[in-house]
Amino acid sequence: MAHWQAVLLGIMQGLGEFLPISSSAHLVITPWLFKFEDPGLTFDVALHFGTLLAILFYFWRDWLELFKAAFSSITKKRAHYTHSEKLFWYILFATIPGAVIGKIFEKQAEELFRSPLLIALTMSLMGILLLVADSVSQKRKSGDQIGFIDACLIGLSQALAIIPGVSRSGVTITSGLVRGFNRQTAARFSFLLATPITAGACLLKAKTFLTTGLNLNSLLGVAVSATVGFLSIKYMMQYIQRYSYRVFVVYRFLFSILVVLVYFWRK
């Protein structure tokens, strides 16, 4: 793999992991579009490790507070939990269904949904769901109103992200909006929820990564996806304070049209 390809895929991962536009779809379509070989599992782990670093670096204060809260909650009754103490356990329990379902059906989904036309379809369908949720949601609930049922439903929706084109951030943000949370809260909870499941995925694949060994392309992938991922989180959180998610919906539709046009042109 050429260095420019590693950089390009790092950019796609950094943008797609946090913007609701699907990193998995971009990682499948980009090599297909530019006609180069898929770099494989080792490089995929490098990209996800980069975006894990981005989340941890951006939300390090939040996670420090959450870990402190987790320890302080051990000696308390649930009725006396603070918001941070509740949030830690909500994130933990919300991670379980998505992780289990995702692990069971990961291979099937990757094999069944790697067709460019199917990815174009899922990109469009998820765009419609995001548009509807953003348009009709009351968006009145804030972060301190997240409950156990909210967290579990959002976490359960995360399992759908194994399908390229759905987008982990896209489906969890959409679920948050459906539950009545404002745009900032839906996005923030989505990003916090991404931390344990991304860390778990990296740990599960770490053996393969360490066995193969680091190379320049892997280092480029980590560096670029981490940098772009951090900037994606930062500017998206600023953007949605003033604007809707509609720009991402439009991008999804344009992406789908491009894929369909290229597919039939090559045929």
C-alpha cells in the first residue's frame, strides 16, 4: 500500500467514525473507487486505535470524572448516585448489547453488505432516518436526563453499525434524537459510548496487530485518523450548537449517487 493511500484511509476513518457518515462505508468504497487493494485487518486496527486516541484525548476530563464516579459509587446505594455515577454505569450496560450482537454477526454483515450498491442503499436509508429524527424530535432533554432505558436503547442501536453505511455515530445520534435529547447531548453520549466498544475492538484484534508488527503505513494511519478524528469531534460539537444534521444527510445522498453512477459506468 502506498503512503498516500494510508493517509487517505486515515482521513476517511477520522471523519467517518465521528461524523454521522459511516467510516466503514468509506473504508470499503475508497479502495474500490480509487482501485487499490484493501489493506486488511492490521491496518484497520491501526485506524481504530487512532480514533480511540482521538476520543480519549478530547474527552479525557469526562472519562477521568466518570472513573472517579465509578469508584465512589461502589459504596453507595443506587438511589444516592450522582449524575456522573449513573452515567458511567449506563455507558457500561449500554455497551453490552451492541458489543455482543456486533461480535456474533460481524463476519456475516461484512460479507453480505460490502457491495457498493448495498452500501449506497444503506447510506441513503440511514440518511432518511437521521433527517426524520432531527426534524421531528422535540430535542428538549439534556445530558442530566439520560436514563437507563435511554442508554440501553441507544446502545442496542449501536449493533446496527456493523452494516457498512449505517454509521455507529449516525445510528446512536439518531436514537438519541428519537428519545428526545437535544443535538449536543445525543452527539456527546454517542461519542462517550464509542469509547469502550472501540477500545474493546482494538484489544480483541491487538494480537494480530502486534504479531504483524508496526510499519510506516500503520503509523501514518494512527496519526492521521487520530488527528482528523479529534478535529471532527471538536468542530462537529461546535457546528451542531447552531445548525441541524441536515448537511450530513445531504452528503449521504450525494455519496450514494456517486457510488451508483461509478458502479454502472464501470459496468
